[in-house]
Amino acid sequence: MSHMLFRLGRATATHPFRTIAAWVAIALVVFAWQGAAGGDPVNDYRVPGVESQQASDTLAEQFPDYAGASGRVVFHVDEGRIDDPAHRATIDATVQRLATGDDVTLVGDPFDPVAPTVSPDGRTAFAPVQYSELTVQPEHYDAVVEAIAPTRDAGVQTEVSGDIAWAGAEVEGQEGIGLMVALVVLLVAFGSVIAAGIPIATALIGVAVGLAGLGIMSGFTDVPDTSPVLAIMIGLGVGIDYALFVVTRFRQHLHEGMPVTEAAGRATATAGQAVLFAGTTVVIAIVGLLLVGLPSVTTMGFAVAVTVVVSMLIAVTLLPGLLGWAGVRIDRWALHRRRASDAAHETFSGRWAHRVGRHPGRYAVGALALMVVLAAPVVALRVGFADDGNAAPDTTQRKSYDLTTAAYGPGFNGPLTVVVEGPAAGDGVARVHDALASTDGIAMVSAPLANEAGDTTVMFANPTTAPGDEATADLLDEVRRDVLPRAVEGTGATAQVTGATAFFEDLSAHISDRLPLFIAAVVALSFVLLTVVFRSVLVPLKAAFMNVLSIGAAYGVVVAVFQWGWAKDLVGLDETVAVNPFVPLIMFAILFGLSMDYEVFLLSRIREEWLRSGDSHTSVVDGLGATARVITSAALIMISVFGGFVVGDDVVIKMFGIGLATAVLLDATVVRMVLVPATMALLGNANWWLPGWLDRTLPHLDLEGEAGSRPAPVPEVVVPGGGGDHGDGGLEPAGAGAR
């Protein structure tokens, strides 16, 4: 592969304008395809096989008017009564306008004489709105806002909740913050405006094309609405980092006197091959989400994988072309003078590694204790979905939630939908209704509503507690396990619970059950890959353990911030909230792949030094000394990109931003700077032990790419990961697995 990549890199560098034109053509085709066949994100969180999904399917078949997305329009006045003639006339007109909206199947009358929704104090009422489609689009929200405008103008506070309100909420991050920090890091690292600008440019191109590809995917399948922001987050991070290492290697070769095209070819064959390995690892880990068995999780992962794949392709095609175009001009507009590099063992990182290696037990115990303390909160992890009560205070869904809670109680924001099937007009329905009404924790049960055949009935039970409370989850479990089975016993009827509260509880339980299998599969895969790369048994075992440890610590920080509320004001969180069940899954898939990059980059250099010297301590000192600054630069870029998304309003994106940034920070500091050198020193030469039969069985992977990247006329250079910064302003060349 290395020889093929060498020729590819040299060819694109030789013909840069053809390469750029080819990518422009590809981008135009993808953008045109998206415009013609692309779709919008759709939150279809189906969970095959669980009770809430089965009941929902029954509801869709027997009560089509209740099968789609829903929401409420809440009306409130501070003085007087909401049903005063003047207010009532305005609200009636608003209800009529709402009923004419696209895809609207039903709008409830707040003043219906049979089932009015006016609150006991007379100041609040609401109109439920049902749609035929599962997902409410932004244009539906715009239509609702237009319909309620006259009511608001008349002095009646009118707010929107449920699926309608979330359709109008933009899921976004502040990627500009991350880009600015990344640019500063690159300018300091490279000391050149051109060299710093190329990684930013290629990353932005990769994200743009990746998002267009995601739009095409949305035209064929349901893609959750958080996927684009998550794809931007990961796409920018890996795109900049992948380009960072290729550009670093290219400049190294230029400074050694290599011709431009040869330097681009060699950089593509070495750092480029490492990028492909690193990116493929991320993609494979994400594809492992198929084991979870949830279409929404799978498509969310594939959305991220699309941007990673595009970033990989750009790193080995467009990037060498841009390097060929820049050529020796890449060092123009320098911001500081290049300095001679220190020997690896003379750098701060080398001296630190030497110190850790002299007292490995002390440092290993201290670092391990720190990671365990950070991970400790994970034992209290409670997964669940944020509701309207977790939205920002100035949003319409939060205002609607607060009005509903004050007027009717918190349980009205998340009713349990009970579907009863059985003999027409049987006594099972009455028994279910009475059993629910007499259950502690249920505030009110609506009158049963039967279908035309009379063999299916639906009723709504409002808990006394909020949808996200643990007490509500306990109530749901009691209703399913005890209340409903006793009520239908001997009647020939069946009763199941669905609705948003029940559905999200089932989804959370499903993910929690599958999470151990997913983690085990990803860890096993990483062990096999690292065993092939490093020809060792202990190194992959340690790597897997440390990766799990750093991710566990990131989980712990997420729990401490979002569940316990530690420093929640600093991240713009108004109230504590359970951890979204998608977060642990997607975080593990992404972080395990990203951690593999750092692992391969560092350990490949250590192994190279060990093969050269046979001295375990020296190899660790030189390996860490030569790679620490480039890992630090890459980590700073990742952290800045991920951290930029914390300042947004969406709580799920905040979780991803904090979790990913924390894991990268710990991975690049505690793990790479302390745990790796300490454990390598403790094990000594045993690090590289591999049974002979396994050595003969495993395939040999030339990750460094030297075999295929060393044409005869080119001067001899150090193998990937070697050497100092070679005048690159403090950045060492990218080694195998660098990101």
C-alpha cells in the first residue's frame, strides 16, 4: 500500500491543478446530488421489539390521527380567566388556523364542553396538536408561530411544546471558536501562515463535502437531527489533525533537501498511510454501533463516519496536491524564525519520561488513582432523555413546560399512553382505567377513547412527577409489572404502555443492555489491530485498558457536570439532567478510534527506538521526547474544536463536547505522558513479547510505509516518527498512526 500511496502523492503533487479541479468537480456533483435527492434530518427513534414500540405500532394502525408527531399550544393569562369571552374568541380563531396547517390531523378545543383543558385556577388552557408525519419540520413550526401570533398580540401568553417546539430549535455549535484556536496552534507550531492555513482549508472542504453526503443519506434513511453538528465536530477535529501530520512530514522532507514532488509522495506514503489506518480504525469502531440494533444510532454513527472517510481521502489526494502547489513557498510569511531541534532526550518531554522511568511505580499509582477518581461518578450514571424542562429558560418549550407544571402538575408534560386491546366493549378497559386511577403516583386518567371496531382503546395517565424523574421511571415499571397485568387478568384483553416517557425509558434500557456487548467488541477489535501492528501481547492489553480508563474518566466528568451539577453554570446548564443514552455509545466509538491514533503514533516510535537500541528505558525516553509536542498540538486542536460546541444551547451537544474534550485531554496528558512511560518501564523488554506461533500467524503490516516510499535517488531519512523537528518550529514529524 505504501508504494501505491507514494505514487498517488507524487502524482497529485506533480499535477496540483488537475487534482484541485477533480475535487471541485466531485464537490459539485455531491452538492448537486444533495440538492436533487437530499433530505432533512428525522428523529425516528424506533426500538424494535420493545413494548412501547409495539403499542405505538398498534396506535398507528388503529388511531391514525394519533400516530404522528405531536405537541401542545399553551395559552395563559396572569389576570382574569382564560375562558373570558374576549380571550376565548381569540383562542378559538387560533385553533381554527392551527387546524389548517400542513399534515395536521387533529387540534383539540381547549373549551370543549366534554373534555375542556382549562386549568383549575382558570388562567391556563392548552390545545393538543397532532400531525400525520412522525417528524415535524421547521416549516411546520413556522406555520404554528404564524397561527398563534394574533393571540400573542391580544395579550395572551402563547407557548409551544413537544415535537413542534423542537422543530423550531436549531441544533448548533460554535465551531468558529475551535477553528480560531486551531489556527493559533498551527501558527505557533508551523510558524508559517501558508502551512497553518492548508490544514484549516482541507478540513473545511472535508466537512462541507461530508455534510452534503450526509444530506444525501437523509434522502434515503432517517438521520437524527444531532448528526450534522456531531459530524462537523468530528470532521473538523480529524480533518485538521490528519492534515497537520501530513504537512509536518512534507516540510521535514523539504528541509532535508528532497524535491517537492518526492517530499509529497513520501509524506503521503508514511503519514498518509498512518492517516488511513487511524481513520479506518475510527470508522470500524463506529460501524460497531450496528451491534446496538438501533437504526437511529447506526445512522448517527454513519453520519460521523462519512465525514471521517472524506477527511481521509482528502488527506491522501487533495492535500498532496495543495502541497505540490505550495511547494517551497509553504514556509513563506513566516511568523518566527525556525530553530534547531534538540535531541529527543534533551527536550522537556524526554527529561520527563526519564524521570517517570526512574520511579515508574510512584507515577503509575498516582496517575491511576487520578483516573479512577475521575471515573468514579460513572457508577451513578443514569441515562435518559432531556425534556422540555431542560431547555433554556428563554425558549418557548421551556416556558410552555413551566406553565403546564404550574397549572396541572409536572406529570402533564409526559403522560403515559395506555393501549388496551381485547374483546369489543369488554370490562378490561374499565378495570384498567380504575386500576390506573387508584395507583399512587398517577394524578389523573383521561376517559377511554375507542376505535370504530371497539376492540382497541387508548387512555392517558398523567403521573404526579416530571417525565425525567426517577420516580416516573419507577411508576412506569410498576404499571407494567403489576397494575396492568392484574387489571386485565381473566378479561382476554392486553394492555401496553407507550408515549414519549415510556418510549425513552425503553430506548435507554435497550442501549444500556447492549452497551457492554458493544464495548467488548470494540476493545477486542483494537486488541487484534494493535497486536498486528506492534507484534506484542502486553502492549495491546495495556492500550485497551488505558483507552477504557480515559473514556471512563470522561464518562465520570459528564455525570458530575450534567447529573450532579458540578460547574454546570460554567457550561451554560440551567438544571441537572440525565445523560442522553446516545452519548456513551457514540463517545466510546469515536474516542476509541481517536485514542488508537495517539497510541499508534507514540508506541510506533518507542518500538522503533527499542528495535534500534534494545534498551527499554532509552526507547521510551526518546519515543516520548520526539512525539510529545506533536501529540500536544494535535490534542489542543481537538480539545478546542470539541470545546467550541459546549457553548451552544443543545444539552446533548454539550455532553458530547465536554465528554470528547475531556477524554482527549486526559489521553494526551495523563495517559501518554505518565501511564504509558510508567507501565513501559515496569514491564521492560516484556512489553514486546509475542509467542512464536502467533508471530508466524499474524500478518505483517508495514505501517511506517518505508518499503514503498524510498525511491533510490532520495537521500536516506529517519523512519516515520524519528528525528527532531528539523526546523519545523518545534513540531516533530508525524509518525505511524499520527493524527
